Amino acid sequence: MKQKILLLLTALPTICLTSCGERHYSPADYVLEMDYVTDFRVLQITDCHLGDKDDLQRHFDFMDLTINEADPDLIAVTGDLFTYASKTTAKKFLDYVDGHKVPWTVTFGNHDEQCFFSIDWLTNELNNYGSYCLFKDIQDDDVHGNCNFAINLMKDGKVFEQLIFMDSNRYYFGSYFGYDYFKQNQIDWYSALIDETTKNNDGLVVPSLMFYHIPLPEVNDAWAAVKEGTATNVNGGQQGEDPCNPKYNSHFFDVIKEKGSTKGMYFGHDHVNNYIVNYQGIDFGYGVKATDRVYYQDSILGGRVITIKEDHTMSYQDYIHTYEEVK
Ligand SMILES: [Fe+2]
């Protein structure tokens, strides 16, 4: 009898996984590819916050200043694309980005669900967009969130650098209300991805960069280390506000350090912070806000190019513009 109960209990997780519709996929299923070119330029734009009440053309004209000047190989939008946007507005923005005829991708922010559509609708739009869009979310998988995938930059038939995009999720409604955090199954997914990429590269770890929206709790330690003189403020950027990051620390940073692949982590969320701190060997970088929607600082609007060099080091250039230029 006891054995029968044990068998039943053992079978329960499998039954639940099946009934919940969550399937496990291999790391290779989450990977897209594009060619690496020397001094590969990723333009990070962030926190556009476009909504139905906005003069979209005014913002598109403004973002054009940065995108055209930056001449990127890939555009990465790191969340909060929308606030109170309809499907029509969302589609106009996706078409606007795609119109630059440059590969582009997206991670989601906490406000991308504060719209007249669901995050699943937006995910589906991006999954099926085609054209220059490089986005992949597996919607029936066992990994939390809606944009966990990688773009492998290929050179001579091998993965030269891996760009990892993750969903830092939105809000936590448990024992407290606050910003959500990376779940354990996302951390496990990251580990499996790095392990698989390493295995396929003759056991050598491939350098990677990460893009997401809400900064890890450790960004506080990084800025404190700058103040103490034990970490470097790489770009001389400012902390214009205290980071609004998750209260709960799921210790993702410890895993990232242990794996030894990720050299830079780029995010948005806090609109008037734009520093990049090299902390414990990893660059923590706030992006440059892309529009004057919600709150902002006139002197730090535009975008940032992260250049990935042949020796795998990164350099940074901020492109700053003002709305005076598009009046
Ligand atoms: Fe934002």
C-alpha cells in the first residue's frame, strides 16, 4: 500500500506538468543565429513607453536621430515599449523599428502588460513578425516569462558571442507588492544554455552578453562599490534615482559569475540612471531612455551602442539627442 502511494506521489509532478501544458525543450530550441561582423554594434534603446495618446510620429522622428546616427548591426529594445497602448499602436511601433531594415529584437518590461492587449498577444505578434525581427518565445514551455531566448553571433561556423535575452517579468503579488524577479526555472534555463553552448564549443566557454529590463538587486552593491572606490564607473554615467529593483534576490548573479560566460548585462527600467559599472568582472549597464514619455531627464535621451570587438571586449558610445531637434 505504502509503495502504491509512493508511486502515485512520484507520478504527480509528471501529471501536473502534462495537464498544465508546460513542456521541456532543449537549449537549442531557444537559439537564433546571425553573422558576427567586426566591431558588431548593438544599439540598445529602452523605455519608450508609447501609448495611444502619443504623437507617435514625433517620437519616431526623435528615435530616428539615434538609430540613423548609430548605424547598428542589431537593435535591442530592453522593455517598457508601451504603456496604455492598443494593438494598433503596438503594430505601428513594430513596423517603425522594422522599417530601418536592420535586425532587431525585444525584451519585455513591467509596463508592457499595462496595455489594451495581453503580453501573450504581443509575444505572438513578435514570434510571427518575420522580416528583420529576431525574436523567439516558446509559449508552452516550462520556463517562466515571455522572452527567454538567445541570438548566437556566428563566425567561421562557430558561435563567436552569445546574446541572451530574458524576461525579468513584471510585478510580484505574493506576500508583498513589488517588482518581480527571475524565477528558478529561468536561472536553470540560463545554466543549461551556457552548458550546452560550452559543450558544443569543444568545452570552451563562449562569451555572452545579457539583455533584460529590471536590474538585479546587485546593481545596488555595484553602485555602492563605485562610491567606495572598489568598482569602476565605466562610462561616467549617473545614478539619478535609487534603483527600483526586486525585493527578493533569487541569486541569479551568483550563477552568472559561476558560469563565467556573461561579461555584460544591459537593462533599463530606472529612467534617469545611465551608468555602466564593472562589478566583480561584469559590466552592469543602465541604458539611455529613448523618448520623453513618463519621467526622464533631457540630457540623457537617445540610445547606446555596445560594440563587441574581435577580442570580445566591449566599448560603449551614448547617442544623446533632444526633442528640440525634431520640432
Ligand atoms: Fe520604464
